[in-house]
Amino acid sequence: MIQKIISVKSKIRLIYLFAYACAVCWVPVLSLYYQKAGLSGLEIGMLSAIPPAILLIVQPFWGVWADFIGRKKLLLMAMTGAIVSFLLFPEKAGFGYLLILTVILGILWSTIHPLIDCITLDIFSRADDRIFSYYRMWGAIGWSSGSLLISYINLSDNLVFNFRLSSLFLAISLILVLMIKTSDTKSGKKEFEIQKGSIKELWKNYQLIGFLTILFFVAILTAPIWYYTSILYSNLGASSSLISLAYGLQGIVEIPFFFFASRIINRFGIHNTLVFTLLVSGLRCFLYGIANTPQMAIGVEILQGISWSLLWACCVEYTNELVPSHWRATGQSLMWAIFLGA
């Protein structure tokens, strides 16, 4: 009955909303969680490097596997494992335990969002307009809503609560994925062998390789924005609630840029828009570096819409144009691996 009431478009919107509400509960504060768990600076750096390193190494293999066995099936498997992993994070733990748990979560989490993107692109691939950014906008709504919810109900500095809430949000997203009917099924051996033989063709796509090379350097230069701003806020004297509020502001700023991303890209072109977003990303890094109060750092968050939303929309759309449809999951996985893993 519920499945008939909720349309496919509404399900996709809600999947993005709850998946990104899940992400904002733990991704931005992971380094801060390690700090509060009693780890040293060296240990924090090592553990913080694990999820992006895993993303870089295993994500292309996830993509090939998804194209082979079916994207929805693999997505459900990864979501289930991640939900269980979130429940295993304790308030205090040793380096060894957190190392194992971080590796497991990193492997599972690395494929969830790319596969959501791929399923969305598959369902709406016949649309004339660049429709991805509209649905990705609901991820921004989920990101901001999740942040604001945490800042309101989690008044302590116990970040274990964040992982429990992540588990709940991802479980809701999983239920919605179950309700989605997708056209992909497990490929036969013969079909996979043909795709496997044509992967050389993918690597001969010099535009794609050049684009991924640029993203590699962008990823290195902008890594502090995505992995260490929670510690920056903490060192500036911000509470956990204020940190959550800052990330909520990020999501709010993202919404209009995701909504108008297709129009902006169509108006100015992907290349011009991409260059502009990279310049703004550099400005954002500089402003974080000179911020000496939490209020100054929060002011920098207004650049999130350009340096992330618009940038990400360009990356997804451009990769989608460069890669054949039957290798879409692999292409998106490579892009995720380079940009968020390298």
C-alpha cells in the first residue's frame, strides 16, 4: 500500500534525504570522535586516512561488481553492513578496535553514495535535462536537517549518539531502496566477459583520464575541508552543538545551488563552471586558515554551495557524459575514488 502511495521520484528524494542525514551525523565529526575517545594525534591521522584510502583502492572494484551482480543488490548489502557497524562504536575504545571497525565501515560506506547516484542516473537516464542535481539537492536537505536535528537534541559532547542516529537514518534509506524497482539484474557470464574486454577502451578515454588526474590534485589540496574542520572548530572553542549547526548551514547553502546547478551548467558550460568552483575552493581553504574564532569559520561555510554543490554536480554530469552507459557505475566509482579517496 505504501509503495503505491509513494512515487518513484519521491522515493529517490527520500533515499537521498536520509542517506545524507546519516552521513552528516558521523562523517564530519569522525576525527573529533577519535580525539574524544582518547587517541593521540598520530593515531587520529592514521584512522582518518583509512576511509578515503579504502575509497581509492576498493571503489573501482565495487563499481565493476555492481555492474556485474546488480547495483541495487550490492547497495542493500553495503547498507546493511554499515547499519550494524554504526551500532558498534563505543564511547571509549583502543586504537586496535577502532582500526578494525574503521576499516570495515570504510569498505562498506565507500559504495553507498556512488550506487545511489548510479541508480538515480539509471532511472532518469532518458530525461532531456540534467536532472541529477535536482535529486542530489535532497541530499543537501538531508545533510542540513540532520545537522540541525543533532544540534537541537544532542546537547552533550557524547558523539556515540551520532553513530546511533546514523544507523537509524540509513535503515530508513535502506527500506526505501527496497521499494525501488530497478531494471538492472545480475549479468550473464558472456555479457560480463564482453564488458571486461571493453574496459581497455575505458582507460583509453583520454578525456576521462585527464579529468580524473585534475580531480586527483583537487582532492589533495582540498582534503582539510572535508576531514579536519571539526577539529578546527573544536580548537577554536566551538561546542559539539555549534559544530553540528555549522554543518547544518552547509546543507542549507547547498540546496539552491543543487536546485539551479543544471541551469548554471547549461548557461555557462561544464568547463567554465568547473574552473570557477575550483577557484572558490581555493579561496575557502585560505579563509579557514586565517579564521581565529568559530564565528569567522562559520562565515566561510557560505562558500559550500559553490565549492561543493556546484563542483560535485559538474563532476557527476561530466563523468556521466564521458563513460558509456553500461560502465556508468564503474565510471562514477572511479570519480568517487579519485576525488574523495586520493
